[in-house]
Amino acid sequence: MSQQTQVLPEERSPQITLEVADTQLSIGDLNDLCDATEAAITDGGGFGWVNVPERTVLESFWQGVIAMPARDLYLVRLDGVISGSAQLKRPPRNNEAQAFSAHLRSFFIAPWARQYGLAQKLLHFIEEQARQGDIEVINLDIRETQTAAIRMYENAGYVQISTHPYYAKVNGKIIPGRAYYKHLA
């Protein structure tokens, strides 16, 4: 009996790109972002939506985020395709007392891109950008059911400051939440 050995091409590492979104998303980027959002919502990704909204609603949502001056939209790409995002929301200008802090919102990675460490890379990128923008503290809140995200935040040095027993309602069930902060200095 003879054996054949097949030489497979070397596994290539995926290309990972992190960026702050410009003032306008291209049609391709908007489609990628909506596709990734739909996948995350379907998977229970939990950044507000429980059910996938109509595509026009998603498109309007993301275009609105880009238009808000107090929000920065961070994107992560896997081989050129947007596969996740997060927002950093700064206080309004009249809130000088809290101008040193920001709130991390709507953080997600599409399920098909979760095995590459993108969430940790995106979080680190956001923290570095925040430091450069004179942000000293990042706050966030999250559903208790988001155990992988909670583990990531805690491993990255986020400190839990409270729990909220009535944080969210998903499919008629009340879900508790947690609040965290990280001092960046």
C-alpha cells in the first residue's frame, strides 16, 4: 500500500486592522458593519438590540453614530472586512467635571471573527486612543449574561463597581447587569 503526502500551503495569519471611523462610511464599509451587527445580534451579542432590525434602521443607526461629535466609532477589520466595533462616548461640553472620562458602548465582534483575539486588540486600541485624547477613565456597563466579555474586561483591569438587578429585559426575562471602570493613567 502506497502513501501520498500532500504538502499544504503555509497557514497565513489573517490581517487585522484597527481604526477610528471617519466622518462618513463607504457603502462597502456600511454593509460590512451592518452584516457584522446582524450576526452579533442574532448570536445574542447584546448591545441593546434583541431582534435584528430592518437593514435601513441599522444603516441609519451607524450613520447617526458617525455624525455625533461626542462619539468615536472604532472598527476592527479581519482581512479587510469590518468584523466588529465599539463606541467611546464622551460627556457633553457642558459637563466639564467629567470631561476626563468616557463611556464604552456597543462593543461587539461578529461570531465568525471571534477566534482571532480581535476583542482584546480592539479594547487595547480604544484605550490607547483614549489616553491620547486626554481620557483618564473609561466606564462601561454590560449584561451579566455576557460572560466572555466580562472575563475580557476583568482581565484587562476593569474594576466592577456595581450590579444592577434590573439592567435589561431579553425575551421577557429580566437580566442583571454590571458596571465597570478602568483608570488609564
